[in-house]
Amino acid sequence: ARAASYPRAEWTISATARELHDGETVFVGARLPLRAMIVAQKQGRRLRAIYENGLIRTTAARAVLRTMGDPPNITGALYCGDTLSVLAMLQQRRIDVGILGAGEIDRFGNLNSTEVVMHGRTLRLPGSGGAADIACLAKRLVVLMKHERRRFVEKVHYRTSPGHGDGAGWRERMGLGPGGPSVVLTTLGVMRFDEATGEAVLVS
């Protein structure tokens, strides 16, 4: 089938699954990241999936997930604990990659899932949850975005989850160390971050 015949969200999920490597520990965000993890695990990659509600899985859930707390995600889980125990894994630098979505992103990969201003009105978004922790402490970050002009801004209205701040070297100056977004996967393309500038560059 021609690539254009696939729904764009499915392409994004598939592209995200390809970014996850065998043996990695992955902190999985809500919505599309949930589905990308299932695809990657069903493709045979050995991945440890960490969910902010305290779940750890090493096998794919048997059904499509709408939330991380859905029964198919709990059934067969390796561990059912609490949020504190899995966030501690971030503090211990045991998370290889985090997968997040957001309402807005800027050229340095900073994410906004708190609030946006549209037509003079401030609109509230779902908020951070564990997203800021994941963005700060995972060894690398994979970002999924619907490709819309209003989501790609010069500077996010609210920096919920830091990317590369104001450019290369910002994370180190802020004490965050290495990491940050490595790729942005949208419904139209793939962007990776230039090491010299910290800016996103379209690669495909």
C-alpha cells in the first residue's frame, strides 16, 4: 500500500516504535505513546515499559489502551506499585528514553502542556503530570506531535517540560545534565536536534 493511504496518527505511532531499541527502559506518556509502546513490544523488542501510575510491563498489553490505568495494562504487569516508586527510577537515571506529547513545542524542544493563548483567551491544558520529570531526567526524549502551525511556536506560552531551553548547553547550565529531546515525530515528518545549536531540524 502507498504510504499516503495510512492514517497519519498510525504513521506517527509506527515511527515512534522504531525509535525504541532492544533492551531499553522506557517511560511512557499518555495517549499515542501508549500505543507506540504496544507496537514496539509486539514487534519483538525487549523493552521495560514504565508508567507514571506505578506500572511496569515487559510484555505488550493485549488490547489498545486509552489510559495507562486501563485493565489490559494492569493484567500481566510485572509490577503494580505507586507513582513515587517509578518516579524514583527517573531520579536514579534508570530511564533510557521517555515518550511524550504536548500542546505546543518550540524550536529548542521545550514543551507546553499547561496552557495556551488563543484568540486572546487562555485555555487550560491537562498539565504536567510526570512530563516535566521525564523531560528533565530521562537519558533522551522522543516527542510526538500533531503537525499544526499553532502547535509549533517560536517560544512556548508556558514551559511545562524543558527541552534544550534557549539552545545548546542550556541543560548543563541548569544542572540537568545530558539528555533532552532527540527527535520530534509528527503527522508529517521527523525532526532531530542539531548538537551545535540545540534546534530542531527537519530530516525526513
